[in-house]
Amino acid sequence: MKATFRRLLLLLWLVPLTALASSESPTQAQQQAQAEALMAAQMTEIDNATMPQVPLISSAEAAQAKGSGQADTAGLDPLWQAVRQGESGRTSSTSPFHNNFINQYDPGLLQHRASWLSTTLAMALFGMIIVFAAFVLVNGAAKLEKGFSGREVLRWSKFDIAVHWLMAIPCILLILTGLALMAGRFVFGDWLGPDGVAALAAMAKPIHDYMALPFALFAIIAMLRWMKHNLPAAYDLKWFTVVGGYLNFGPFKGKHPDAGFSNAGEKLWFWSFTIFGLAIIVSGLFMLFPVAMGTGRTDALTAIFVHGLSAVVITGFTVVHVFMATVLSEGGLVNMTSGYCDENWAKQHHNVWFDEIKTDGSIEYKSQ
Ligand code: HEM
């Protein structure tokens, strides 16, 4: 009986204690809610005073999203629904991307870059080197039929030579470092490992960035200066049908199709270089100077893609060009070092040009 009374007394003590505890919780919760409300009010004041009202996605993107059915936001969190539908909001970000809350680009582009684009770029360099080396081994060089005459004809000015090398050297460095940046992880990642890929990228990135501007400058000068040599002519088609007379077998052997200052192959190289070179320069500027160019995220992704695709074309053609100039065309390389070509080389490979300068008297021989 005594024990039951003691237990009852204990329970009586517990009642006020529990009441006290339960009366404390709402007070703390209320205090916290009050503090949060105060803070929110202050933040709203700051926001209203300083933060611009910006759409979280651009109205064009919102309209596009609606048009393409992407605005079908069923099942999304209400915030994302509102943003997808072009709702305005506030941001404390000062980044140029602050009005790009949601990436609207097609993520498939990134997958294309990681898969076939980076592999194609690697193939454009290594594959083309293998194919062309095999071709030169089987075909042999295009020899001067009558040998060297010893008389040298002016072909390129000193300025042209300087422009060529100030464009070509950065271009080769850009090709190598660009390949490392685009294909390093996706194509060589298994051999290099993560640390190797990181080290390669760290080395390639500054070289790529610093070579971009000299390349762009001298490439544009070259495009403007050499365009006049590369206008199409009626005889260019014939040049292609006999592969320029560079094949040393079958019905092609010994053929010397007509060619002006530039032959049809060089014209194809020049125009590919001009079109894709400009694409690479413009897309590169979007990536190198995102603030000045106002590059949005969608623009950046498009630029990466255009850049890579153009690089494939330039890389493949550069390999062919370097092979042609160094090993395939006997007597061709000296043109871009001394500026003079052998008279027999001019007659064999650029007969129309040679006849023209001979006829109009503008031919200039190197003094012996
Ligand atoms: C080791 C690398 C290179 C060598 C040995 C080389 C050699 C030559 C030679 C000998 C010529 C004169 C051809 C002629 O007189 O018909 C030439 C022209 C030219 N090269 Fe290169 N080149 C190299 C790299 C490059 C690169 C990387 C580019 C591109 C950025 C380039 C673009 C051009 C262009 C556009 C022409 C003028 C084509 C024309 O208008 O007829 N070269 N090169």
C-alpha cells in the first residue's frame, strides 16, 4: 500500500514537469519562426533595393520550351515548373550567366563530343598520317620530270613567308594541344589514367589559349592576301579527274593538268581552311572571352561543338598539306623558305601561272 502511494506521488510530480516541457517547445519554435521571418523580411528589403528582377530563363528560351513541349512541367517541383514556364525571379548572382538558371541545351551534344567527335579528331591526325605515309610509300614522290633547271622564279614575298610560318607554327601547336584537350580524356584516358589526363590538360590549356590569337591574326591576313590566287577556274575540274598528276601509276602516270598560281587541290585546301578557320576563330573567341562576347551556356556548348568539328577538317587537311609540301612534291618546300621555286617546278605544276607571268613580263628570276 505504501509502495502504491509512493508511485502515485511520483506520477503527480511528473505531470507538471511534462507540462513544463511541452509549454517550452512552442515558445522556442515561435522564437525561431520569428527570427526567420525577420531575416526574410530584411533579405527581401535588400533584394528589392539591390537585386535586378531578371527572368530565370530568357523569354526566348521560355517560348521555345513552350513551343517544343518542354514546358510540359507536370510532375516537376512547383519552383522548377514556374521557372520552366518563364517565371521571373531574383538572383544575387553577378555572373554573366545569372539569367540562365536552367541549361536549355541539348545534353546529347556533350555525348556526341565525348564519343565520335573526339575519336574523329584523333583519327584526323593519326589516321591521316598513317594513310598518307602508306600512300607515299606505295606511290613514291612526284618527281620533277626534267629535273631542276637551276633557274629560280619568285613565287612568295618575304611578307607572305613570314605570314605563312607565323600562322602555321601556332596552328600545329593548336592542333596538338586541341587534340589533348578534346580527346585526352575520351580517347587516351584509359592509357593515361586520371592523373595523366589532368597533367596533359594542364600543359595543353595555356599553350592552346596563347597560340589562339597569333593564329587568328595571321590566318586572317593569309586569307585576305591569298584569296586572289584561289578563285575557281574552268580547268580545276580536270585537275581533280587526274588527281593533279601526283599518281605514279596507271592512266594517271605522267599527267600534268593545267593549274594557275594555285592548283585545284590547293584551292580546296585554301577554301576549307578559310571557311573552317573562320568558324574555329569565331567559336574560339566565344570561349576565350565569354564576358566580352556575352557567351551564354548554350552558346558555349555550341561553340565547343563547332570548334571541334572545324578542327577535324583543318587537322585532316593540314596533314595532307604538310605531306604534299615536304615529301610528295619534289622541289615544293623551298617555295616557302626562300620564296623562289625552280622554273621546271613552275612549268610542271603551275603551267598557266608560269605562262602568264612570262607573257606579261612580271616574271622575276633570282639573281645568281
Ligand atoms: C610543317 C608544316 C608546313 C609546311 C612544310 C608547309 C609548306 C607550305 C608550302 C611549301 C607552301 C607553298 C606551296 C606553293 O608554293 O604552291 C605552303 C602554302 C600554304 N600553306 Fe603551308 N606548310 C605547313 C603548314 C601549314 C599550316 C599548318 C597551314 C594552315 C594553318 C598552312 C597553310 C598554307 C596555305 C593556306 C598555303 C597557301 C596555299 C595557296 O594559297 O596556294 N601551312 N605551305
